[in-house]
Amino acid sequence: MAVSFDLFGTLVDADRPDDPASAVAAELDARGVTVPDDWAAAYREVHVDAPEGAEVPLMAHVSAALASRGVEAPSNAARRAVISAFDPDVETREGAVEAVRAASERGPVAILSNCAVPQLARKALIRSNLDRESFDAIVTSVACGWRKPDARAFETCADQLGVSVADLAHVGDDPRTDGGIEDCGGEAVFLSDVPLTAFPDWVEGRR
């Protein structure tokens, strides 16, 4: 059995900016980018016409929001501003280490995370108590291009683990996104039903 884990809200808790638009604006200003007066409105608007289920990288959104107000960010300023604005303190959730260990004893293990910020998932993993070597794949929406609950996110994860989606159990905290695996033949395991602290026993019961 292969297992994928959601990251944020499942394996780790990570603080996020209370006001992402302001946090990004501060980092843009620090890099010499003129922030529009109506930046809060620009940040909330949709600027990239993406297919349903696709992830829009936050730096692409920020660049497009600036361009909509006639502002051009030099070089990779938008990317660097976004990465700096989302630089979280991370706390490993109770039972996470043991849950991942139990899964890895049964088969391949992955992280499958909706995350529009490049490097954020890997940074959070490094700052956690989780062992990077415990994971056979780390799949983020910003890297694969698709957000849960889109089937293509789960299919990408299963492909990287070398299994079919039908052989994948996905552990997460949000039925709206993590539950999408059920629509493509896999199994959803919600923390509301199986807390991380109970996951090793759940895995053992599947033998």
C-alpha cells in the first residue's frame, strides 16, 4: 500500500501572514518595486486565466497583478518577494513522525500538498521534525501544476510512487481537497476519522 500525506494542517502547522497582500507588498517595496496604491484590490483580482484545477504560482499572480497596474517587477523580484513573504515558523503535529514511519514500513510514501509558493513545502519540511528521507516523493501543486481535488494531482503523486491511484491512500484534514482521491479510485483517510496518533494502528489493521 502506498500512502500520501497532505502537509500543511496535517503533518505540520505553519504560520502564514495574516495579510498576505501586505506581506508581499512589503517585500516588493524592499526590492525597489513600486507597489500600486490599490494593491490590496489588485492582489484579490484574478489575473491569470488558468484551466479548472490548475495551480497558478503565486509569483505569476503577483507579476500579473503588478502588470495590471502598469508596474513591471525587474528580474525575479516577484518570485523573491513571494518566497520571503511566506517564510514560516513550523511545528510538527503530534503523531506525525510516527505516522510517516508506520506508512514507510508498509510501502512508498509521499507528500502531496496544495502550495502555490515555490520552495515553501520543502522549507517547511526541513524546519519540521520529519525526516526528508522518509518520503519517496514530494509533490506540490506549484510544481506539478494541479491542485487537489483535481485527479491529475493524485495521478502525478501515484506516478511518482510507481503505483496506480487505486493503490494510494491519501491522508489529509480537508474533505473538500483531500477527498478528491476518492473520485479517481483511491482511498481518503481524514484526520477527523483517523488522527495521526491512531494512524500506525490503522495501518497495522490493513495488513
